[in-house]
Amino acid sequence: MLSEFSEIQGQLKVLCEERSILLDTLRQLEAANIEAESSGIHDGDYQLSKHEYSGIGRGKYSEGSTTESSGDIEKQELEDVSDEDETSFHDTKEHFTEPAVICGSVRGAADHADNQKENENQLDDVERMHGDKEDCYSRYAQIERRKKLPDPVEKEKGVSLWSMIKDNVGKDLTRVCLPVYFNEPISSLQKCFEDLEYSYLLDRAYKYGKEGNSLQRILNVAAFAVSGYASSEGRHCKPFNPLLGETYEADFPDKGVRFFSEKVSHHPTLIACHCEGNGWKFWGDSNLRTKFWGRSIQLDPVGVLTLEFDDGEIFQWSKVTTTIYNIILGKLYCDHHGLMHIHGNREYSCKLKFKEQSILDRTPHQVHGSVEDLLGKKVATLTGKWDDSMYYISGDFSGKLKDCNPSNASLLWKRDKPPSNLTRYNLTSFAITLNELTPGLQKLPPTDSRLRPDQRHLENGEYDRANAEKQRLERRQRMSRKLQENGWKPRWFHQDSENGSFRYTGGYWEAREQGKWDGCPNIFGEFNEELVDSSE
Ligand SMILES: CC(C)CCC[C@@H](C)[C@H]1CC[C@H]2[C@@H]3CC=C4C[C@@H](O)CC[C@]4(C)[C@H]3CC[C@]12C
């Protein structure tokens, strides 16, 4: 009896080991997949050698396999982001762990010298600021949105993963479909809208600028640029790579914004977006340049984001580098680092430094920076963390943050609390609402991400069906190169012939009003598979 038990225990141990090796291998595959997608190489362009697969079977794996499989990927060197000649920033962790905060949204930066005595409790201030946020919202219609994802229909199955690998040993990866196991039920088009979760900062920036407070305007814009990163904390799954021509609309009257995005190119992968709020417009297109470092992947977003206020003030910036660590072994996490320069066309510009996390760093995710006037004089200092909050102090404290009294710090932005119903995807409350088919969405075009079947099945926890559909749609995706070569054009964006950036051509919301979707093909439907083969 005892020996039987220990035998079973031994078998279990072997199975567990095999499972974790399998998961690591899948991570590697998926990592190669990310690299390929963003370099314009499609999922099917890999070959995984029999040697590597049989390695899995034997309980070993080759660490270099992803590098090998991505051998033909165009390797682009990174621009050297040298910050040496930039502002020298001081580590503020001693001073800003528990600052007493004055709400940035209530007063202008200039008043602060008189208000040093004010030592209010941080919580009250956050509430006060959030009260201000509510004020912004209450003008708009309220829409009832879901608080959690649907309960999964099936249980998650490790076993089917194993059989997937087992069944594909030695096969050309063109024929292998990577399982949805590593995906989150959100497409990259929807993920772009996550950057607008804290769009109230832009409403606030607009209001301040209109009142003549341009310093508060840029401070809120800077907080907005940082706030977009908050949702990436604790997220370990990959968004769905949209099909060419796939779109996503987000009409959020409750936030006073309307967002629209389209996948405008598959080779290279490019997404364009356009968002309108009260008194401002925000647009951009994004492409990722990737570098594979063995254990980590570095993603460098290429492209400029533009924010234009109705009074003509414009701000432009680019996103910083994101590195995903531990893609082979260990706990996967991502960090954002580098310099973000927010260029304004009027009085102020802003420089923000996202500090690279080091192993010994007790306070990771720090962001420091300053606002400069036209003469380069620092008029305000910013400090905070991209996954938590941003504060400012008026005046130049970049060189002497240590001497400054933390009660001067004013809160600009604080991240919302995580939802009470955490899923394995770690979506924020906002992200949970993005793929919901709310009652008002009957007139969606056939290209909307919400109608993508594999993503819907994953959201419902129907993993087998999701995998089958993903495989079918990936075959369709392989036609994209041919389509583009044959002159395929985005439906809602136009590429500027001079700088290559994409601008919204208009008409989407008007077409939606009438439910008229001429020129919007049923990209998720059935297609002629012969066309796929001829394109390869
Ligand atoms: C199996 C492995 C390697 C899966 C890793 C998946 C996750 C962590 C990766 C896949 C794609 C990544 C995203 C791709 C693009 C951007 C835009 C950038 O401006 C901010 C980071 C962000 C939002 C990345 C965050 C991390 C991310 C979601």
C-alpha cells in the first residue's frame, strides 16, 4: 500500500515537472509569437525543429529555441535612449511614501506657497479629487456596465495543452496553432482604449487651460500620459492580435469619450486610433519594435501620440520602452522605462523619466520629471509611480527633492482600486467592460473586436471552441500580406504621405447611426481557404 502510494506520488511529481516544462515551452513559443507579430511576421512563419519538441518530451527544453525560430526576423537596433544629459533626478522614495497631499485638481500650482500649513489627510484629498471626477461624469448619461467577466463554462485544462504539444511533435509550426491559453479576452485594439481609462485628467486639463492655468493643464496631461501604464501591472496575458481591417468602437458617454481604432496594417502590425472627449481630441498609431534578449523581450513603441485641445493647444509624446521579464522561467512581469518628452506648442513642455527597475529596488515603477517653460526654466516637479499615483510640486525641486517638505506635494492622479472579482487575467474594472456587448450595440459593424468568435469563446471560458476558432482565423490572417500587396486600404484611416502617420477620415459614427456598413467585410466569417494557400 505504502509503496503503491509512493509510486503514485513519484508519477505525480513527474507529471508536475512535465507540466511546468510544457508551460515554459509554450511561453517561449508565445514570446516568439509576440516578436513575430510586431515585426510583421505572422504566426505561421516558424519552424520548430523535431529536436526541440522531442526535448519537451524528454523533460528538457532548449533555451535558445525562440531565438532560433525568430532567426529571419528583421532585427532593428534600438535608438540609444541616453538620459545622461537630461535632468538629474533624485530618488524621492524617502519623502513620498506617505505624503500629505493637497488636491491638485482644486487649486492652481501657484497658490502653494501660501498653503504649506495645510496638512490634510491624504484620503480626504483623494476623495475630494474623486468628487471632482464624479462632477465631470455626472453631466453624461450613465450606462450600466458589467462588474465581472462571465463565469467560465469549462474548467481550465492543463491536460489538453499537453496533448496539443504531444500531437504536434516534429510538425512544422505553420500547421500548429498556439493555444489561447496565453491570451486575455481583449484585442490590441481594445487595449489601446485602456490608455484612456483616466480620460477625466484630459477633461480637467481642458478646463484649466480655458481658465488660463496652462501649468495645471500640462501637469494633468503628464499625469494622463503616465496613467495609461497602470493597467499593465499584474497582467500576464497577451492581447489578441486583430485581423487586418478589424475595428473597435467605444462609445462611453458616461466618461464623455468616444474612441475608435482599426488595424491598418498587418505587415508591419499597425494600429491607428482616434478619440474625442469634451474639448479635446487624442490620436495616434502604434507599432512595436521588439528585441529578444533571451530571458526578456524589449518592446519599443514607435509612433507619436497627439493630444489637441479645442483652443489649439497641442501636446505630442511617444511611449517609453516596455520590457517583459522572465519569459522563460520565473514570474513574468513587465516594466516601463525610459524618457518621455511631452512637447507642447505653447508655453510648457514636460520631461518624465520612467526609472528602470533594478533587482534591489524597494520602490519600483518610479516616474520623476519636470515642466519647463519656453526658456527651459523648470516651473514644476513631478513625481510618482506609474502603477499608483502622480504628484507635483510647484517650482524646481528636481535637484533638491531631499530638502523639500513633502506636504507641498499635490496629488494629480491616483489609480482606481482593483475589482473585487479578480480573474486570472487581472483585468481592471475598466478593462472588464471593454468586450461587453451592451444592449445599445446592435448596430456594430461586422469588423468589431466584440464579434470576434475566438475572443468571445475565451471570455466565456470555452477553451476548445476558442482554440478551434483561433486556428481558423489565423489561417485567414495569412491572406493579409497578399491583401495588402494587392492594394488593400484601411476603411476609416488615411495614411499621411509625408510622415506616414494615420489620421481618422471620419464618418464612422455617422455610418453607425444608420447601421450602414458598406465596405466593411465580414472578416470573422467563412472564407475561401484556397486563397490562403495561394498566398503562401
Ligand atoms: C508568454 C508571454 C511572453 C506573454 C507576455 C504577455 C504580456 C505581458 C505582453 C504581451 C503584449 C504586451 C503589451 C504590448 C504593447 C504595449 C504598449 C506599450 O506602450 C505599453 C505596454 C504594452 C501594453 C505591453 C504590455 C505587456 C504585454 C501585454
